[in-house]
Amino acid sequence: MKRHWDDDELDAHWTLTSSEQALLAGRTGHGRFGFAVLLKFFQHERRFPDSRRELPAEVVRHMAEQLSMPITALERFDWAGRTAKRQRTEILAWLGVRRMVANDWALLSTWIRTNLLPSDHSLEQLTERTDEWLRAQGLDTTGATRLAKLLRGEVHAYVAELLHGITDCIPGPSREALDRLLGVDTEDESEPATTDATPQDDLSREISFSQLRGDAGRASLDTLLGELLKLETLRKLNLPNRAIEELPSKWRQKFRLRASVESIWDLRRHPAHVRYAIVAAFCFQRQHEIIDGLIDLLMQIIHKIDTRAEKKVEAQLLEDFRQVRGKTGVLFRLAEAAVNHPDDCVKDALYPVVGLQTLKDLVREFKATGPAFRRVVHTVMRASYGNHYRRMLPQLLDALEFRSNNEAHRPVIEALSILRKCRNSRQQYFKLDELPVKGVIRDKWREIVIEEDKNGLERINRINYEICVLQSLRERL
């Protein structure tokens, strides 16, 4: 109950009506004062006060003025005595509220577990919702202390039931794997320290729980391979995903947060059913988070390959690039000189009209802006992807499955499926009809990706095609 009331609020909530004053007939002294306070308090709070301390000073003063009694009279009222108990019974009977019996407590317990606890309400929210239910049922809780004790007990029992339910579904080998993850069997009880070894140099090692809790870091091949190693570690735990998924989402997230903030030492000290359950919930949630993070890393890496190639080529070309102005006039003078002197050599016919330096500048400008520029950019991208980033593709295709119901995305999904099947093949070229082209290869890259063999037949360059597939995938994610 709030501690401060203004006069309007006191008049609205704490003024005795004529019918209520009639209940005071025959009552005297502190018993009369106590009855009036119990009545108005129950009407406002839907429960009886346990002591004088629950009553704000303004409320006591207002009630004393109505009864024409001194405030000190209430000090002699015994809140736990026989008179108070009898008065509570009379008040409940007059208001049409009945005391709760064993069956009512059982119904309340079931209602709390079914309707409130799955949403992980605070104790205040639980109390408020429970009071509403009691009011609708016309029931009295016989005191806030007992209700609070009931709610705390229900929460504790509900959490224990959830934890035991998860642990019972975890098979023995998975429990052993969770213990190894936490280092339960090791003598050193300190939290394992992360190492600086790169994932590709240490793929055979086991990931520690501390590393699973860590963020991915900046976008790089090493980071992506490290996240793939985390995902592989989590999947090898063989956890009961269905049982964990059926947990109320707020409790699952609460268990995940608990496992992420407690120290390794504290996690080891928990009873087995608590340790296994909260760590399993963490690993379940972390698996989905890592998959989302891998998608983000993949998009950033693809973008990095593209932009770095363009910047590198632009930097090289800008060193000696100078834009030629009046190209139309230059072309006209060249054409006129060629027509007028068809039999003369280039040096004698064209150089006097357009200087050698101007012609060199024209060539450089075309290379920096036309198809030649795109070809050079793709060459740099191919070198970067083929020599460094390409080794991420087989592991990504093994770890992630891409799906889509949108027909516009089907070519990319089919291309990824074919690349997954051929991930162990050393084949450098594909036949044109073996792979989807439309919706995967951009028009500007077509002449680079699709080549001709010595017999003049078109074929698809595998590495160039993989780059196009990744670019198209990034655009659709």
C-alpha cells in the first residue's frame, strides 16, 4: 500500500458509508477502531493487514476523526488476537467473501502454474494477478504473508520441475560432453583461459565453455572458421533440442542468461540437474545465435572481397589516371586524319593531329571505367577468394542449409546444392547446362564466368561461378 494519501483520496477510499457505520453499533474502544480499519483495508487491498505498521499515518488519522477517537486507541488492538480473528470472519461474511479451503488452494496452485509462471512474472506481478483471480472467485487469502509464501514456493517448484525435465531428457554421453565442456573432471577449478591459436591451426582441439560464450569478433576468415568450430562443438553435444525448445521462451532465455554470466567455477558447483539444464539451455540458444552470426560474417566477408578488389584496382589505376576532356573532338580529328591519309603510317598520320600522350590517357581512362576495369577487378577478387577465402565454402555448405519458398531465389538455392554435392571434387569447369545461370550470374560478369574451350564450346569456370553464387546469396539474405 502506498504511504501518502491526499484528502480527496482519503474521502474516496477510507470514508465509512452509512451501512458500514451500522456495523459498528455495539462496538466500543479499540475494538471498534480495529474493526473499521480492517473493513476499509480489506476493501482496498483485498486482504487484512498483519500489523499497525501497514497503515499509513494519514489513513489512521482520517479513520480516527470519523470515529471521534484518539489515534492512540488503535495501539491497544491485538491484530492476531481472538477479537481480530472474529472480526475478520464477520467482515468476510458481510462482504460475501469466503475463506479458502484446501481445494481452493489446490485450484489456485494449478492456475498459477498454468497461467502465470510460464511468463516469468515478478513477485509483485504474480501477487497482483493472483489478487485479481481471488477477487473474481470471491475468495480471501487469509493474509499477504501466506500468499507470498505460496507464490515463492510455486515459483521454486516450477523452476525445479523445468530443470529436472530437461536433465532427464539429456542422455548419458551428452552429460559427459557437458562436463568436459565445463572441465568438471579436471583438478584445476579455475576458469579455462582462451588461447590465441587460430581455428585453422587447431581444428582438432575441443572448444571450452568460455570460448563458446565469447563474441565472434571482426569479420575475417579465421573468425568464420572459429565460429564454425563452435557450431560443430555444440551440435556434437547431441542435446534434446525438442525438450529445450518446448520450454517457455522467457524461462529458456533466463537459463541461457544465467549460464552466460555465472563463472565456470559456480556452474560446476551446482547440483547435476541444475548444471546440466542451464548449460543445455545456453548451448541450445547459443547454437541459433552462432548461425545468425555466421550469416552476418558471410555477408561481411563477401562484401569485403568485392570492395577490397575494387579499391586495390582503383588505387593502381589512379596512380597514372588522367581524364581526357573533349573526347568527341579527339575522335573526330583521329577519324578525319585516318580518312585523309589512309596509306600513311600511324605515327605520320595521327600523331601530328592527336599527341601520343593524349592517346595513352584515353587508353588508361577506358581501362579504369569500362569492361577492362571490371575484368581486372574480377581477377583480383578471384585471386583473393581462390588463395584465401575459398576454403571456407565447403565447411559453410556442410554447416548451414539454405531454404526458400520464393521462386525468384530458387536458382541460388539450386546452385548452392550443386556446389555442396561437388565440394570434394577437383573439377575446374562445369558444362553450361549443369548449373543455373539466370538469377546467379550477373550480366556484367557473364563473359568472365562463361568461357569457351578449345573446341569453341561454352563452359563455366568453377571458381568464378562460386564467387557469383556468394554475391547473389548476399543480395538475397
